[in-house]
Amino acid sequence: MAIELPALPYAQDALEPHISANTLSFHHGKHHNAYVTKCNELIAGTDLDSATVEEITKAAHAKGDQGLFNQAAQVWNHTFYWNSMSPNGGGAPTGDIADKIKEDFGSYEEFATAFKNAGATQFGSGWAWLVLDGGKLAVEKTPNAGTPLVDGKTPIITMDVWEHAYYLDFQNRRPDYMGAFLTHLINWDFANANLKAA
Ligand code: FE2
């Protein structure tokens, strides 16, 4: 049983004008799909060929299989990223995550600064994350396919800072992309659901 490319949780043009249908066409249809295809090639005929993406990612990490980890983690990270955005997202948080951000960062503004700083200082390709670590929210960054999933932390939100996430819409202006993510796209309903499930 192979893993499958999940559908986007919204229409391809739903995040415009911030992230274009063209970007999502390549990012989801080509990049994410290629990770799924390569992951399936690597697990075919192995004891992981009916495992979930999360199980494959953790197993590859545990046995130091970097090649498989890169593909599986990128499948998982991208699915989590699509859900970290919403056409009606952005702005200050609401619900339990709002209280928790205030408790653990001091204010929403301090969280936003830390999150943007994580994205800006991730040299080259990688991800910025809001995670729950030992009951406390934290911001971190991971290079390449890195994911907090294998570090015993609970991912709450992620932002892809690979160039393929923003180059067609923002060219080299990663800070502008990160600003749009926070102001217009970040999905606090997803964050609240992840916090509740933790
Ligand atoms: Fe990506």
C-alpha cells in the first residue's frame, strides 16, 4: 500500500493574492508530489510499505536512513504546512492558543517576532515551527527536511521557507512572504486543534 498525495485543503487559488495558484500548482502538484513518489519507491517491498507517513518518518530517523527520512519528512511537513494556512487566516490568534502564546511568549507580538526571526535566520532551505515542547510553546527552525516530529515535540504550526514556497510570488523577498503568512494566512483553528490534541 503506497502513501498518497493529499488534496490541498482549499482551492489552488484560495490563498491569492498572497500565494498564487501558480505557486501552489508547482509546490503541491510537483514538489510535494515528487516527495510522495520517491518515498513510495524507497518503501516498496520493505516492512514500511503499509506504514503511515508519520511512522515512516520516525522509522527512517530511528535507523539513520537519511535518504528515506528526507522524502518521508518532506511529505509530512508539506501536508502540515497546507493545513497551517487558511484563506481566512492571519492576524492575532483566538481561542486557547491565544492564551497560551501570551503565557509562554509574553505577547502575540513577541511570538511573531520570534517566528519571523526563525524563518529569516534559517540559512538556505528549511522550516520555521511553533511547537509544544514539554508543555510549553516554543519557536524553532529546522534545515532541509528536518521536523520536530522526531524530537518528541508536538508541531502546532509550520511555515515552509524553502525558496520554492515563495520565489514565484516574492522572488528573493523571504521577509515579505513571512509577513504575508502571519498577517493573512496562518491558520489559528489548526493551531487550536493541534494544541487540544496534544
Ligand atoms: Fe516546500
